Amino acid sequence: MSNLSRLLKESWTLVEEQQDKLASHFYARMFLNNPQLRDLFPVQMDVQRSRLLGAIVTAVQTVDDPDRLDEYLRALGRDHRKFHVQPEHYDVVGDALMEALRTFGGDQWTLEFDQAWRDAYALIAAKMMEGADADADNPPYWHAEVLYHERRSRDIAVLTCRPMQPLEYRAGQYISVETRYQPRLWRAYSVANAPRKDGSLDFHVRAVGAGWVSSALVRRVQPGDMIRLGSPMGRMTLDRRSTRDIVCVAGGTGLAPIKALIEEMTRANRTRWVHVFFGARDRDDLYDLACLNRLAARYPWLSVVAATSADPDFPGEHGNISDVVSRYGPWRDHDFFVSGSAQMVRATMRTLAEMQVPAIRIKYDSFGDS
């Protein structure tokens, strides 16, 4: 661990238990210093409150992995173009961040800690601005028309949209979405298909409790509506150089990027076996199982195992999907893709660690609507 990384992580422990208060102070100071910045953020700040600060902390804690940090920050800079972020805004954010850290770090906050965070934030800002500048040929966001909207269960919908301008992405990546019902409120969703000639994109969305965007996408959006899409992000893409067989673990609508990866494999795969484990609470939430089974019947290299955790009469596997995966295998020589809720991803990562699957062979993206 580098000295910079040590100082950042050590200093974060001083404020970690006060993250909510720190975030509130951070935004209050930022909007006080530059009131116009408030217009870049949604009216509802309850969920947004932790997002910008969370992105900064994530970046800071990745300083010992320069390649990953560079990729993450450049992508973050491209994505933040949708907020109309200007170079001068980075100074305002940095000043507010430092003041919040000093306030909640208290007497234990040292000059060394202060300088470490200043250096780290300067790196973050520079890389994000480089990413934004490199993406100048693309729009800050894409307008897209909703073509189809289908309710698949009590709270899950599958919708298809087509951007008005070409939007390039890779199977497995995710894109942030905004609707007219909640302006300036963006949520990330994985694209559920590999790139198509007509440019259309599928999204699988579950309406969650306080999910302003997810509820709108499931219950209010209709064909003909316009939505806005941010820049593609995410590293859960196929390594085309690998010859290892693949295991995909999906929980609920976490199936979306897995389905995109399968679709990409149908276009070129001849040698790699693909095992898909699809889990949900009950059969109603296995909303796309019929399509998966049709794909498995068509492509001999694809197998599908479905499981429910709270549906004892389901004619398949039972239990949490991470436990179901452990009953099969061994998997030490496979590439893994994991997608679902944060809780499901954590449980699966623990299971794979116990099964001695090398972490370098596991890909997942951490994001969500809640």
C-alpha cells in the first residue's frame, strides 16, 4: 500500500461513521458557495445525497490500482457531462469536500491527511476532465424514444428504446436513464442486449420502494415517450482473448447484462461452455426464464439453472442463488460474471472465495436504484 493510500484510508476512518452528516454538510457548503450548482441536481436529494460523495470516496480508495482508477475516472467524467459540469465546478466541489472532511475529522484531522486528500482530489478532477474532453464528439446525453413496454411481473417491466443518435456500447455495460417524470434524477440500468444494427436498447427494470425513476419506468412510461440516456459505463464485458468456460450468476433483473453477454456469445462462440444460474424470490420474478430456456435449446453450449428462494413448489432448484452455484462445479478454471442486488453480489463473492475461484476471473459492477 502506498503512503498516499494509507493516509487516505486512515483518515477516512475518522469520518466514516458520520457519512450522512458529512454528505449533508458537503452539499450545503457547495450550494452556498455556488447557488447555481443547485440547478444541476434533482429536487429530491435523499438518494442523490450520497452519490457524488460516494463516487469520490470510491475513486480515492482505488489509488493503488492506477489502470482501474484511470478507466473509472475517465468514464465518470464522460458520464458527468449529462449534468452540464464545467471545469470551474470541480474547484467548488473540491473546496466543499475539504471543508466537510476537516469539520467532521475534528482535532484528529492532520495536515498530512489534508494534503493527501487535496492530492487525491486533484488527480480525480484532472482525470474526469480528461475523460469529458475526450468525449466531446458525443452529446452529453442521448434522447431516446420508447418503442415497446411490457410488464413481465407485478413490479418488473422490459422496455425497448431507440436513441435519436448512434450510441456505442459493449454488451455487459450499463447506462444511466432519466425520465420526464423526475427531471435531473438519473439511475443506472444495464443494457439487456448486445449492440444491434437498428441501435435499439432493452432495459429490464424493477420498481423498488422509494425508486422514483424505477417506478416511473415500470408504471408510467409508455411507447412513444422520450427518455434520456447517459454515457455507457462498466467493466463487466467479455474478454475475447480468454478461452475459459463461463459461469453467469444473475439475481432478478441482474439478468439484463447477462442476457446481453449471452447474445454477444451467440454471434461468435464456438468453443466456450456458458452456465447461467438465474435466481429470484419466486417464479413470478423469473420473468425471462422462458427466453433463456429457448436460447439453451438452440445453442448446445448454453445451460440454464433457475432457482427460487421462497417458492417451495417451484419445479427447479431452491435456495439463494449463491448457494445453488456452490452445489455445482468445481469452478476454479472458469470466468465469472455476477449481477444482481448488492446483497446478492456480496453473497456470491463470498461463495466463490470459499470455492477458491481467483478474484481476477470474476467481473461485476456495483450500482443500483436504491
